[in-house]
Amino acid sequence: MKTKSIYKFITVIITCCMTISVCAQKKHVNNSFSLVVVKYSEKPNFEKEHIHVIELKNKSQVSSTYTISAKNNQCSKNDDNTLSKSSGKKHSGLITEIYLNSLNNKQQIIEPISLGPNESAKIYLKTKQANNMELDSKHCTKLYASKLSPAKSINGKSSITKSVTIETFVRNSNNKGH
């Protein structure tokens, strides 16, 4: 009788330890990199071009490869004050350009970015308003960073994706605060 109880107890302990180990690994993987806005554009809303600085940081102990992409949509605030894509609205007229480490680098990011352990990269997100955009409307640019798993880096499949959202207000330049 005692032997069966001991075996059950040991089985429960082993199961708990394995569960804790798996959960800790998932948490570690999700925190292996960060994507944060370091500096928002300081230009006034009626300016057509804005530049935002975003930092991508590899927080793991191994080199990692990331793909960067952006998507533009008209956006609105939900009741809970979060941004979301507006339904039924046409595609945003924002033109987005993404540069790595410097705006002087005239080549936009197309290839995956490799970062060493604890290394970071500055990403410059330039948004330009098209001339035919709807005035006094909000547009969201969502910048995505996808970490490629080492085994899948060759065919470009990602394992973890994080994003930041930049809101742009297209203001009527005739209404400069008056």
C-alpha cells in the first residue's frame, strides 16, 4: 500500500516539475527579443513626412535572425482605448519606408537582419502621406519583427512575431490649430 502511494507521489512531483520547466521555456522564448519605439516623430501633425525610431534587441544568448515588415491601415480607438483596424474602410494612403541603423543608408530593409547575443539595431520608420489621403483621419502603421527559428531561417518561416503600432493623424494643413 505504501509503495503505491509513494509511486503516485513521485509521479505527481515529476509531472509538476516537467510542467514548470515547459512553462519557463515558453516564457524565455517569448522574451528573447524586444521591439520598442525609442523616439516618435517630433514634427507637427500637418507635416506630410514623419520619422520614428524603433529598437530591435536580441535579448537571448545566441545569434538570431529577424524579418521586418510593416502594414498600414486606417485605425480607430476601441472602447477599451486600444487601436484596431477600422472595418469597411479602404487601404491607408501612407507610404512606408524602413531603414536599418541610419536614414543615410538609402537602401530599405528587405533582407533578414542578424543580431548577435544582446545586440540591438535601430530601425527608422519613415511615413509619408500621399496627396490624396482623406483629411482629418487616423492611420496606423504596424511594424512587425519576426524571429526566425534557426532550422527555418533558410525558408523564411518565423517562430515568434512582435509588433509596435504608430498612429498618424492626417490633418488638414489649412487647420494648423486655429
